[in-house]
Amino acid sequence: MIERRQFLKAAGASAAAMSTPNILEAGQAGVPASAPGLTKYPKLAIKTRYSPQRLAFAASAGYEGVIVDINEYFDPDHLTDAQIDQVLATAREAGVRIISLESMVNHITPDPSERREVRAHFIRCMELAHRMGCKFVGTFTGGIPGASVDEQVKQLAEVLNEQYLPVCEKLDLGIGPENYPCADNFATVPATWEKVMDLVPNHRFGLEFDPSHLVRQYIDPYQTAWDFRDRILAVHAKDTEIIQPVLAKVGIHGEDWWRYRIPGQGLIDWPQFITVLLQVGFHGGMAVEHEDPFWGVPHGDEGPDMAPERKEGFILAARFLRQYLPGRA
């Protein structure tokens, strides 16, 4: 049994953490002097497109920041210096921070001219992230149809070591792929990550770790997170539901036997997963990626604002995850 004085000591430490408004001092590398107060713990964020309405909603729902997607409207080739300054001012006024950017591209696409264009554009995305005070840029690994895993690993390692990581060192950035299985993202399982990391020892390359993708592949997300603890640079908070009656009829190669859910409404043991992150000292962005059809309506994510139903999903996700995070702004 826990003695009373031990309990009070633990409670006092927890209260102190909760009341600390700004663990990172203003002006520290990567933390703008005007940034909102940040915790030393995982920073709860939402993954979304940029708009002033979305930043304001994130703040009102209790999120510390946003992870912004690169798209045709939010792109380093189209944003002027004045527009970038306005984005930063809008974030400050809303009370959130743009924690990182995401550019989901194929870095090893077979076409040589397309490959040069993709890589040059990704470097410009990294420069935009630095300008915005971000410390991480999420992406895919890429894919070459018909090529072996080892060949794809070799080509990815070359572009990382020769082109991207020198820029990371210069700009004080980390980069890494989300582990979403698709044709443009070949490295999505631990065995392949090991192959890539053997050739890319620089820890500025890591993972944008999403446990939901492991669950639907029947890979243990907790042990995997521990095994790659020194390479987790960002996290996507998304859950997975396995629909057993459908799985029993169609098998794992069938369809509609799993679906993504907001955190807390699937199979992931979030206290166990977050405990791993806390034990290893992870303090990057943990972004809720909302792909839950239950908390949404058709076209609910279009336009500058979200549909109320979609907002409810983000609100519930924040309420659920916050109980396992010991500190906040």
C-alpha cells in the first residue's frame, strides 16, 4: 500500500507539473519568443489544413498546436513573406503553435525529372518549416513499383544522407515518415525501418509514429514504440477498430473489417502507449488525425471551417487523451 506521505509527494509533483506555464524559455532554439506556453511533455495537436478558423477551433478545444498539411493553398512556392508573417501572427492571436508541417510525397519516384522536382520542393518545405519555428517535417518514404525492398531502402538512404540531412543540420530540423501503408510509402513496418536506419544513422531522421496502422497489421504498437524510442520524432494519435464478425467472413485480405477511429474508441491501450512516450522523454507533437467516419458528415472537412460533427470528434479526442498527459500549457 502507498503511504500517505508518498501519495501527497506524488500529488504535489503532479500539481507542480500542471501549473508550470512555460517549461521552455522564450527565445530557446526553435521556440519563438512570442510562442504560447509549452509543456515538456507530448504536445497535443490536431492535424489539419491551415485556416484562421481551424487555428481558433484548435485553441478553443484545448489543443496546444496544429500540424499543417502542405497543399496547393499552403505551399512554400506560393506563400509570400508577408503571408508567412500573417500566418504566424494568426497562430499567436489564436493561442496555438504551428508545431510541424507535412508534405506527403514520393521521394524515390521512378521518373528522374519528377524526382528532382519532388526533392527540391521538399527542401523548400523544410525551409518553410524552419521559418515558422517548427522542429519537424512529416512525409512518406516513397515507393518504386516492382522494385525490391532493399533497392528502395538504398535509394531512400541516398537522398536522405546526401540531400535532406545536411539541410536538417543547417536548419535544426527533424524529418520522418508516417507509417501509412500505401504505394508511395514502402517503409511502414519495423523490419524495413531497421534496414533504412542502418544506412541512415543520423537521428534527425526518424518516425512520425502512428500506432493505428500497426494495429490493423497485427503488429504490437507498444513494443514497437519502445524498440524505436530514440527515433520517434512525432506521433499521430489515431485509433483502429477491428470488426470481428466481418473479419471472420472475409479474412485479412478482404474489405471493411477494420476502420480508423478517434483515440479512445478503438483497440489501442492509450495509457500504455502514452506511458512509453513519457518514459522515453518524448516531447514532440502528438497530433490527432481525424479519419473517423462516425464523427463526421460528407464534405465535413471542406472549406475554411469544419462541420460541427467533425469538431465534436476532435473535442472528444482531446478530452480523452488529456487525462493521460501530466502537463499542459
